[in-house]
Amino acid sequence: MTLKAGDKFPEGVNFLYIAYTPEVADVKACGIPIPLDFDKEFGDKTVVIVSIPGAFTPTCTANHIPPFVEKFETLTSKGVDAVIVLSANDPFVQSAFGKVNGVTDESFIFATDPAAEFSKSVGLSLDLPPAFGTRTARYAIIVSKGVVKYIEKDANGVVGSGVDAVLAAL
């Protein structure tokens, strides 16, 4: 299946994440991963999913995610209820990535797409050398009330999946 604008967002999508709390604010503190049921949490909301091939990688760390953090208030002022940064990294790595980016808002979630299952199912995964395995591609999706309003996958660099492209699509 290839997901495109106008499609209904797939049902039954579940990610994993570690909710930010002051008790686990230190990057060395580990929380407990919990399921993130997309239908239950976001079925009637507007959500931006921004996917990265890996936390703490050069492009993701320097160019892709910091602008989303910097412009989070602008995104919410345009009707976005939540931003989900998605990667095939485990939830502990994703949680640490959120912490080093200074994210404490419960509506800005660093989640795991285990084994890139969701991304594979909608044609948005990367098959890398065995040391890295299958990863989530670099992409952005705007889902509003269960419908894909925008979807863009980048082959190189940060263009259609970047915050400015997402803001322009809102």
C-alpha cells in the first residue's frame, strides 16, 4: 500500500513512546515505554508525523528536527494538536533524542515505529545495509480527523518533510 493525500489514515496503527515527565527529565533517566494508539489518541485531531531515518544522525539532528521544535508554537497556532517524531530507533533512544532537543510538551512526542512496520506498510521505509537494517524514511504526513492531508517523502536532504513545507501545507 502506498499512502497518499486524500487517503484515510490506516486503522490500528500503534507506536511506542516514553512520555515526558519531570521524573525522567534527565537524559540518563529511563522511563517505561507505553503504546501510542493513533486511532484512540488522534482520531479527531490534526497531527503532524515527521519521520527520520535515525535519532542522533547528522541531518536529523542538525537540520530536520530542531526547526520543528523552534516552530512548534506556530504549528499549534495553525491547528496542529500534536507533532510525532517517528523513527525505527527504540523508545529509549527516541526519548533521549527528545530530551536533548529540549522538548517537554506532552503534545510533541518522540515515538518508535518498531522495525519500521508502519512505514513499510505504507511504502515509506528504507532498506539500509545490514548493520542498520530497515529504517523509517525521511517523510512528513499531516493527518486531520483521520484523513491524510499532506504526505511527502524526501530522497535527499530535508525538503518536503521539513517544517516550512509542512507549515505551507496547513
